[in-house]
Amino acid sequence: MDYFTALRVFLRASQVRSFSGVAAELGMEVSTVSRHISRLEADLAVALFNRTTRGLHLTEAGGLLQARASRIMADLDHAREEVTLHNASPRGLLRINVPGCFGRRHVMPHMAAFLADFPDIRADVTLTDATVDLIESGTDVAIRIGALPDSTLVARRLATQSHMVVGTPAYIARAGQPETPDDLRAHGCLLFTLHGGSTWYYRPGDGTDAPFEKLPVTGLLKANDSEALLDATLQGIGLALLPDWLTGPYLRQGRLVRVLADFEWALAPGTERAIWAVYPPKKVVAPKVRSFINFMGRRFRDLLYRDQS
């Protein structure tokens, strides 16, 4: 007896509740379906179904076998899929979701190299700062930044991230150098509306796990885009709390100056802040998804996000 085929036929029959329905679905004769079930019952010395004019109904023994066999066959399917995909080349349409500013500066510049390395992949990239439901939207992988909320998604940390308070030398010469976080209350602060806007968080930057303290701030300008806040900061309108992956080049050029560098800053309290790749939970990660995550992880590690002076 082909035990695996008999188990598959039994499992479909336990769901369809009809030998003829299973036969039509699997392309078998009804007599073949019946023979698989009969041989399985003979081997186990139990009746698996009660047969009535209304259809098939699992016996108690049939219910036990269904529960165990379902797990076994699912594990077998996953094992086959994993082995099949192990050496499979990355291919197909890859749907990617990335934050707007970060995507423009640190994902799109690398897409030509990525597609050259994996010519059988086609990319569909959506740039948005909104949190997209990956499963509902059919997204394969997303880049997310900051502290991740609790989720069923699988997350892999690609790079660290931190925030810093920055302004132009001209603004600081005009408004004064802040010496303590409380000094920021007297400054014009540029506010990021996607994170509540009017509150920044800080703690000593000595590596301890001290809780973040709230700092209410005010200013003349709010925006929902990091690049807009960067532009406003470069115009000398005020101080801004911006991510290191955005400020690095301007700090090295001397166009921006970091203030209150002895403190750790955040736009929101929470757990580890980083740059993440997230994707729906699956037992086997598709080669196209794995290739994108590994490729971008290498690129992000090579980038000089922070001011090294």
C-alpha cells in the first residue's frame, strides 16, 4: 500500500465528506478512493468513517488519525518546499514597502545593483510612511524604522539607528548653544507630526538603561516628512530631531552641528530602535525575499550613517 497516498486521500475525504468529491478533485476513480480508505482501515484494524446516505462522518478513531496525519503531512509538505527552494534561484515579482525618505536615500540608489545581481526578479516598490498591512496588501517584504510594535510579522535587524538634535551654525550663533535639554524649551524646534510632534524624549547617553524623560518643545514649523524637516533645518529656521542616516553627510560637510550630544534622543519611547526588514511569517522564506534582505543588510552595514568626527 502507498501509505502517503492513502493518508492524503483519507485527509481529503475527511474534509470533503464524499468519495466521489475526492475522486473528482484528485483525478481518480471513485473505486480507487474507496480502495485506499479500505486498505488504510484494514491496516489499522479500525473503521475511519461511518458511511450514511448523507455522506461520510469520521469515527472517533478517524478523528484521531486526522489530527495526527494532518500535522505529519503538513510537515512533509514544508520539508519538500524547503528542500526544493534551498537551491532555487531568486525569481518572480517582489513587492517591497519602504518609508519615503529612507527609501529614496538608502533603498532606491541600490535597486539597480540588486536587480543586476538577481536578473530573474522584478521589483514593485511602494514608498510610504504609512504602516501597511503586509498580508492584506500582498507585500513580500517591508523596511521599517524605529521601535517595532508587537506583531506576528518576522523581523530581522539590518542596521542600528539613533536620533540627534541638529541645527545650522548660523542658527546656533543667533539663538545660542543649548547646554541642557531644558534649554530647548527656549528654542524654535522643528516638529515631526507623525510622532506626536510636540514631545521629544531623552536620557543620558552613558549606555545605561535609564528611562526616557519627556521634553515638551515648540516651534514655528511642523511637517510629516523627514526631508522637509531637514530642508527647514538647513534654512536655519530652528533645531530638529533627525535620524543619523539623514544627517550624516551634512554634519561631515559642516552644514549642520550636533547639540546636546551627551544625551540619547528619541521621537517616541520604546524598545530597540533600528532599521528592520519585516515579512509575513512562513516556514520557508522565498529566495527572492531572502536575497533582498541579505543584499540590503550588507549595503546598510557599509553606509556611514553617523558623524565620525
